[in-house]
Amino acid sequence: MRYRKSVARCARAVSSVWFLVGAVVAGAGEVRTIGSIERLDPSFDQLVPPDAQIEVLGEGFEWSEGPVWVPARQTLLFSDIPRNRIMAWRENQGVSVFRESSGYTGQEKFAGSEPGTNGLVLDAQGRLVMCCHGDRAVRRLEADGSLTTLADRYQGRRFNSPNDLVYRRNGDLYFTDPPYGLPEGLEGPQSELGWCGVFRLSADGTVTLLTKSLTRPNGIGFSPDERTLYVAQSDPQAALWMAFPVRDDGTLGDGRVFFDATRWVGERKGLPDGMAVDPAGNVWATGPGGVLVFDPAGKLLGRLDTGEATANCTFGEDGRTLFITADMYLCRVRTLVRRSP
């Protein structure tokens, strides 16, 4: 989701390059809670226990995004986009800076407000792969700390600003490309595509356009069987999640509206953004009012209402802990979801 001042107050390889820069910015003291949990269907009680709370693990970020759990380090990484940093949280250690100049590595001052990384993911080898707003590229962090550009163009034209990404089990990487990292958006001189797309980076390095039917594609995730690709659209005029059938060759069929939240825009903070899909196929999607929890058919079961515009979420620790990035906060909720096999 685009950071706005008016909204916000706005593996082995990873282990080998683990370095902390600067002081701890949020300690591991007494945990406080924010927001509330709204139960809309009895089945929600099978996913979130009655005594669950939204715990604050860290705060004071400009706009937190893109969380990913790193099992080898028992650590969560996440982006602070405006500050161009990747942060690290670990139990009993709090939050520290993991990497500076994470999404924009240029020498000149970045002209916009969103230079940093957004979505983060681990590849099959445990290496960190990043959506880099300012550099308009998908990049991988190598064992020696260097960066490898995996994709930065489609048909010779630079991407807008890759936003979120997810791996398919065959090694193909699917990612969205809205204009939020462009200082002047699609209408500015930096825009080379002139539209927003959902792309696939195949294991052989080929970039394929899957669809450009969405005005603001954002969060992205697969169903457990990888036959459906969910894509959030963070357009306030059409704030919704789409479900696309995935063909045998990895391309997408015609999408259908999975859930439309446009009616809540302006009433509840946030827009459709990042998501996590649990092993049973339930979709935990950030949007108006926090994290909205849907069953595989698109029925809204409940809401984790942080009280803030909520950017993204991911499962980590024992597989039942949901980490949430919400504006200035990093939070977690202990759930009852079935662990991954």
C-alpha cells in the first residue's frame, strides 16, 4: 500500500550475511496491545482463540511493510519504506536495523516518499528476495552482502515499483507492479510502462506479463494447491481482492472478484494490501479495518482491527503466529491455524 503522510504517523544465505546496523530502536520490554478482534462467524473461533490480543512488538516506524519469517534465525524481517530500511525483530531482543539503503541505492536524494523495499520473501535456498521501490527492481541478497538484480524491466521498459511477491513451488516468482514508488505516479516522466501489471519471473529468468487488468495490484498469494492466485487491488474506487485461476503453464485465466470492500473505504482505515494464506486455504488479508479473514469461498469470518491502516501480514514462529505490519507498528496475534505439513 502506498505510504501517505496523511495516513501514517503514514536459510543459510541470510544467516551468513546477518548484520545489525545502529542501535536497537524498540526493546523487548513489557508488551502492550492495540485494537480489537471482531468475530463475524462461529468458525472464526477455530482460527483465533477467545483470549487472543493484538500485541505490539515494536513501534515508531514511518510505514512498516513486507514481513517475512526467517526460520534459520528465528527472526522476522520487515520493511520501513520511507526510511529505506529493512528491520529485524527477534524474541527477547526487540527490533534493530538489518539493512540500510535497502530499496534505493542511488547516490542522489530520492525524489519521492517511498524509496525502500516493500515485499520480502525467501527463495528455496533461504536467500532474501526483495521488491525494491526506489531501484524499481526485484533483487536478491547474496551471502556476501551484495545484491543481484533478478528483474527490472519488461520488454525493455523499467518497472514502476515492484510491490509484493510470492514464490510458486516450481521456483517461479509472481509479483505486482503498482506505481507507488514513482515520485509522480504513472503520469510522471519516470513512468515507462504507463500501466500496472502482475508478472511472473520464471526460473529461467524470463519475465511474463500475466495481467494488466488491475488498476493498483498490490498484495499477492497462492492458495495451498497453487491453483488460485489472489491479488489485492488498493484502488479506493475499487478496493477488492481478485482470484485468478492458475493454468498448467503458470499463466492466469480470467479473474473473479473474491471480495469487494469498497463500501468500507473512508469508514475504516486502510485499503486491500498484503496477505497470508494459511494451510487450510483461509486468506488473511490486510484491508479496511485491519486484517480481514476469509474462508476459501470468500466468506468474511472475522477481523483483526488494529485501529491503524494495516499494510501486510505473515505467519511465523511455530506457524500459528501471525505477524502484522500496521502503519507505525509491528504486531502479532497468536492463532489456532493448522501448522504447515
